[in-house]
Amino acid sequence: MSEPAPGSATVRRMIVGAQLRRLREEKGITRAEAGYTIRASESKMSRLELGRVAFKERDVSDLLMLYGVTDPEARDAVLALLEDANRRGWWREYEDVMPGWFQNYVGLEAAAKILRTYETHFVPGLLQTPEYARAVLASTTPPLTGRDLDRAVTLRTTRQQVLRRSDALRVWAVVDESALRRDVGGPEVHRAQLERLLELMERPNISLQVLPISTGVHAGGGAFSLLRFGDPDLPDVVYVEHLLGALYMDKIEHVERYIEVMDRLSVDSLTPEATYDLVSKMISDS
């Protein structure tokens, strides 16, 4: 298996999409008009401009012509970026054990600079031990078993390399206290997971806050994640997973609402220092 690299393909696809959107808007061309040029629906044009689907070189060439980009160097620069954007991500090796709607998330996660996440039932995937991940993945419906389960665990642990690369992903996680107290995989697996959290909290790129059960009613609903990228052309993305799929939101008003909720959750939660003490006490009490 090839080593996973930062999510360059995903981020380049998003940058190409952002550039095409900017060029279209500068010319006052609607998505529907642009879509007609490349035989695509308005909804597909939206997905292309958001970097959610792969580009065809012919389509991009036609759009650049429509937008008046005739300078050879300018066209070649976009097409070179497009070639990188269409490369397969390392995670495609696991398509057999990964829902199609999750593949975009793995690419976004690999490309992100900051991840803020709120989890209600489990320790966030990037912070899980292999044994804890195995217990979680085996609980799915239908359950993963055998080789499929092994590969799903490998996918999850391979994703964690974003925490160890030179430009490590900055993770700020808020986890409901009940998630940490839930005995996932048995006492030994549970204890090892708590010990792993203490190790991770010592890293400068990881912050963990526990939302106490005593908080009562709070701002959070279900679990969600906020992803922020290093390129100013790329909008923040909110990821919300549900039983049969996932939502990806990048409209400013939607993202701002989720940021407000995340900020409120952070205020209501224990500080990272108090969280460290609580996790330590959970271990000593186990």
C-alpha cells in the first residue's frame, strides 16, 4: 500500500472549482448557462465548482474558453492543477469497505488544516486505538466481519497519519462525557483508549474537551465536524453524518451557525486541563 500523502488531490480539485466559479461570476454567466456548454445540469455544475466530483479536461477547456481565458500560460496552469486533482486518493484502495459518501470526507480531512469536531457516542475516529475502532466498526448494521473488518480498521488507523505529518492537522474535539464512559470493546480496550487520549492530549496539535453530563440541556444536537483549509479560496465545510449518508455544507450562513454551536459547546465543556484530570480519574477508577 502506498503511503498516504496530504490531501493534495482533493484540495486541488476544490481550488480548480473555486477558480472556475470566480471566472464564471466575473463574466456574469449563470451556472445553468455554463452547464449547457459542457452538457451538464446546474446541479452538476454546482458540484464541480465545489470540488465534489472529478473534472474532465475537455469540460474545463470548454469552460475556460467560455470564460474568455485564452492566454496559453493561464490555461496550462489550470489544466496542470486539474491533472493533479484527478489523481486517485490513497483511500480509494478501501472503496469496498467505505460508503461512497464518506470518500469525500476522507479527502477533505486529509486536506484540512484545522478540524473541530463534536462527538456524542464515541471517541472521534482520528483518536481511536485500533482495538477500540474494531469494536466500533463491528457494531455497524450490517456488521463488518472478517477481512472487511480488518480493512476498515486499517483505513481508520491510516487516516490518523494526518496527526503525525510535518504540517500536522490541528484537531479540537469536544466529546460528550457519556461517550468516554461507554464501555466499548470491554474493560481492557476501554482503559487503553482512555490512556491513548492522555497521550494524544500532550501533543500541541490536539485539544480535547469533555462536555460534562451535569451540563444538562446544551447547544449541541448530533455529532458534526467543521473543516478549515489553508487556501483562502476554499470555504469552511461542515460535515454531518447520518445513518444512510452525510451532508456537506459550505454556505456561509450554515457554517456560521455551526461555528456558533461549536463555540458554545467549547464554553460549556471542561477545559483541556480539567479534561485531562477527568480522563486520568476515569482510568484510576477503572
